[in-house]
Amino acid sequence: MNSPARKLLLAAAALTAVAAVISYFAISRSGELVPRDNQPVATTNEPGNATNSSPPAGNNTAPSPATASNSAENTHPADAANTHPSPSPKSSTPIAHTPEGRIDSASLADFTPQPYPNGKPAYDGEPVTAYIAVPSTGAKVALTVNQLGEFPRVQTAVGEKVEVRLAFTRTAPGTPVAMAAQDGGKLHPGKLSAALPVDAERQLAFAFTMSPNPGMHRVSVTTAAGELKTLEFWAGKPLPLARLGQN
């Protein structure tokens, strides 16, 4: 048992133990941790140590409150503003609508058709009926155009406002129709020209006010198809008809 080989083994064991103790104290003083095999290495962030600890793969580590605060402070105001969608611009309507007249479509049966002396003239364009109410005379007439697209003349008072409703037969609902005062007078509310879309019943209503001057007041009506029709009003007393053979 006291052979040289046994002494060598005991000496080697003693040296191994001494080395382990020395390694333990050295590690404790340096603050380094030596994990087991097959584990990621983590080092402490001592002053002067540029190496940062890396979390294990697959570990969803939540950011610290300080990190979240720094992220919020570094956010540019313009970037934060861009996260909100900008309001869409309001759609502009190129057509100036006039207020509707007072003639209701349900009362059109109360209007009297005005016949032509020689019967209804032939007209190749879109048939349009004009329902006109004149407060000064109480007249409610339903007019159709002649072969030139002109409605029969309507007698009114000077400065009077009349109500008009036009009933189309081909113009599609929602299509705008342009109107303009040709000889004075204004479309309600005080415009020389305006446009109004045709409603679901292919009709539109508006008001027209005569000027303070007596005489002819025409309103042109132009459809989207380019057809021109003319409303004619005479404000004031009608002109006397001259007789042939008299000076």
C-alpha cells in the first residue's frame, strides 16, 4: 500500500483539491459565473465592461420602464401625427343649386293644360311639360313647347315671383339642368343663372322673380343632352295689338 504509485495518486488528488479551492476563491472575487455546459453565458455589466448580457433565444423579455420611457421620448411628433389618417377632403359640388319651388308633384293634376289653336305642334326633342303657378292671377297652367322649343307666353305682374315645375321624360334622375334669365329677372334666391338636378320623378322645381321693369322675361332651360327650351313671361300690361290699316 506504501508503493510509489500510491503516493503519486495521493499527491495528484491533493493537488486537484487545492486547485479547486483556489479556483473557487478566484471566481468569487471576480464576480463571474461559470454555468454548466450547453447553457448560454451571461456576464455582469461591471463598469468598463462593454459586453451586454443577451437573453436566451426564444425568451420574450419585456422592456424595462426606463427603456419604454426613452422610446416614448425619442418619438418624433411628426411621426406620431402621421399615425392618424388625414381627413378626406370634402367633395366640391360644381353646380349651384337653387331652392326648390313650392309646386308639389302631387298637385300637378290641378294645373290646366293650355292647348295650341291648331293642335299640338310636332317636336322632335325631349317632351317637357312646364307647370307654372302665377299668384297675381291665380293661374295654374301646364304648358308644352312648340316646334322651336318655346313654351307659350305667361302673363304676370311686374316684380312678381312665380313658381315653376318642369317634368322631363328622358333626362335621367340626378342629371343637372342649367337655367338662366335672359331679359332680366332672377332665379330664386337672386341669381341670374343656376342649375338643379332632376329628382327621382324626372322633375325639378324653382322660383323666378320678374324685374321691376315691364316687358318680356325669358328663362332658358338647357338639358345635359344640349336641348334648349325657353320659358316666356310678360310682366305688366300686355301690349295692344295693332290693327291692319290703322296708323
